[in-house]
Amino acid sequence: MSKTPARGLLIDCSRVIERHGYYLRLVEWMAAWGYDTLVLHFTDDHGLSVRLPGFADIAHPRALTTAQVRKLIAHANAHGIEVIPEVATFGHTRFLTDRPKYAHLYAGRKTRRRTYNAVDPLNPETIDVMRRLIRATANLFPSKRLHIGCDEVDLDAFCRARGGLDWRTVWTEHVNRMIGLALDADRTPLLWADHLVQEPAIAAGIDKRAIPVWWDYAPTGSDAPYRALEKAGFKKIWLAPSTSNGRIRFLPTWHGLDNNDRMAGFARKHGAHGFLNTLWEPYYGLQAAHDYGIAYGGAAANAEGRVDRAAFNRRFVREALGTDTPAELAAYLARWPDLHIDHEVTYWLVGHRDKLSQAGWDSLRAVNKLGREILPLATDYVPAGNPETWHAMRVAARAAWTVSEYAMLSRWGGSPERKRAYNATLREVRRDVAAEWDRTRFPDDPRKKGSPFSSDPYNYAIVLLRRLRRA
């Protein structure tokens, strides 16, 4: 058992809302893989996914009701899991400022692109709105901890337009007010630590009663940011890796697995107060394919970053799929996470980059070769449990390979037979990914067709596949 006091998972239910029963099943899955904390990220630029009293009129049409949230909390408690709410109180607040009644609280010039943004920290009305938002959240969620967000804020232009104010001072003063509002609601605040790590002056000035959450989603790197937070005087620090983020498409790849191992190792080394595997923007992949990444994050937390992956795969097959692990399946799972489609590739595919780097092409060639080797494996395998998980894992793998095949054909061409095979696969994968959306999410959700922000199409697996052309 891990010595880390909190072994958590963050689920992003703001950018896309799953069918509501999923969150109850998620709790059961988390408990099976050793988690004890669920952070519910229910506010972001894309929307508000809980009908908070006083804010229900701006909630997503499919938002969870207060009764559904209470049911989820009770279900989680019965499985030994604490539900911590995260409510954005600075950046990522277009769920407020894109609504007419709060539009005047936007700091800066708004565009259709999703950029780092903020509510106006100098407007007294902002503080009143955040007080009501924090109070409504605390009244609904009984956890004594409350995450106040505060990551990825850009105040530079805003402060320049106001006589050259120092944005670090403005940032620190606003966040300390948010910490105070959380404390007034009898909640211990958590906040993202990116600005604290980047700006020592901010770290020095932040109220040390808050708990910083250092997020870093790279597979390699040092623990210098953690040590800097300790040096700044924070006594309780969380570490947050990720198995679903902007660098990962379709399935939980080696990038996120290595990242979880690395951060869990740092948690062991430093005696961190919490470990939080994050699942951002679930539409990067398929809902049930994330089951593998969630399971792995739990294993990493409890093994303190020392996961034997072959043993983990055998356990996953035994406990999740309900069978022994035949040789072909073992070979498939050993290399399945290497089907990594990096965000650079998807940027290029949707036109956000004019060309792809040599490293990008090398990665695509490796995925293409690997897919040809492993996709034929375990095609006859039939799980005894959770067949939807196995099916989604297979569909996600074929989707990743299809992207690589499109890239190969677009650059080097191919025989008529290869082009016909690609066209057939593309048609099947599009159909299967759309069916997975309809099975696990609301078929009429506008997010199935795209993002409300012009900069986001590369994020959506289902949209990305529609961008691929026939050969």
C-alpha cells in the first residue's frame, strides 16, 4: 500500500459530459484499482456540468443535478472514495464570461480561440461571483477540500492596459482572495502550481494554508519544481501526472504511463501529500479505452512508481477482463501503448502546422509498422468481463494506426490494393468510433460534431478521423 495519503483521479466532466451512469461505474473501477480520491473537474471554458444553485441557468443542458451529485458522493463514500470538487476561480472561466450576464467580467480581448484567459481580478463583482460560486460548491460537496483551479492565466495584456501593473502581484492578490473565500467556507483549498513553479515571487506570496498541485505530464524530467515548492514553504504538496492530455490521442500510451511512474516515484521520494492521475478532455480518446490508463495510474500510485508492466497486464486481464492471459494477448498488450499519435501530428493533420518534423514522421512510421505487427494479434480473444473495455481498446488502436496509414499514403503513396484497404479501414473506424460515442455519451451532444472554439478541432478523436481523406 502506498504511503501517499491521497491516491486520486481527476475526471474532466466539463469539456464533455459522459452518460451519467458512467460516473457511478467509474467510482467502482477506481476502488478496484486502489484510488481513494476523485477530483471532479466540472467547470472550464467549455461549460458548467453541475447545476449549482444560483448558477443553474448557465449550466450545460446535460449537467448533473444536485440530486445526482449527492448520489455520486454517497456511492463514492460507500467505496472508500472522497469526492473533491474543482471550481475554476481565475483562468478557464469562460463558462461564466461567455454568458451575457457575466461577459463584462472577462479580462482582456475575447476571441473564438480557446486561449489562456481570466476573469477580471480587479472588479469587485468578480469577488462576489466567486464567493457565491465557492459557497454553492461547498454546500453541495461535503469534502473538507476544495480545488480552486487558478492555472494557465494570462494577465500580461490586461495589466499593461492598466498602467503597467505587475501581473504577478495582481495574480497573487486575487488567488489569495480565492484561498480566503475557500477558508471562509471551511474548506482547505488546493490550487494548480504552474504559476507558483514558474514565478518564485508568486510562490513566496501565496497563503501557505493552500495545497499546491504540481502538474507535469512529460514522461521524463526532474523534481526541481517540487523542491522549489518545498523551499517556498508549502508543507503539503500534490503531484499530478496524466494518462489523457494534449499530447495523447485515442488511447493511454507510453507517454502517460511513463509519466505516472515518474510522478509516483517523486511522490515516494518526497513523501508527497497526494498523487492525482488526471484525465483531461476525454474526447481525445474513447471512454472505455481510458479504463486501462485509470487502472495503470492506480497501480503506479500504489506501487510508488515501480510497476512491473507485464505483471500489471496479467492482473488487468485477470481482474478486468476475467481470463488468463494467452500469449498473443500478452504480446498485444505489451506493445499496445506504443501506438502513440502525438499532438504534433494532429496539429499538422488539421492544418495548424504547415509541415511535420522529422521526429513526427519517424514516430508515424513506427506506429504504422507496429500496427501491422500487433493488430492481427488476439483477434479471437473473448473477454469474460467488461467486453466494452476490450472492444474500445481495439477500436482505439485501429484508429491510431489509421492516422499513421493516412500519413504514409499522403507522403509516399501506395499500391491500389493498399489504398483500397485503407479506405475500407477508415470507413470502419469512423463508424466504430462514432458508435462508441453514442454508446457512452449523448448522441445529440454538439461536442460530437466539434468544439465551440476554433482552435480545438485537433483535440477531438471523432472530428480528427473525419478530417482524414480517402486515398
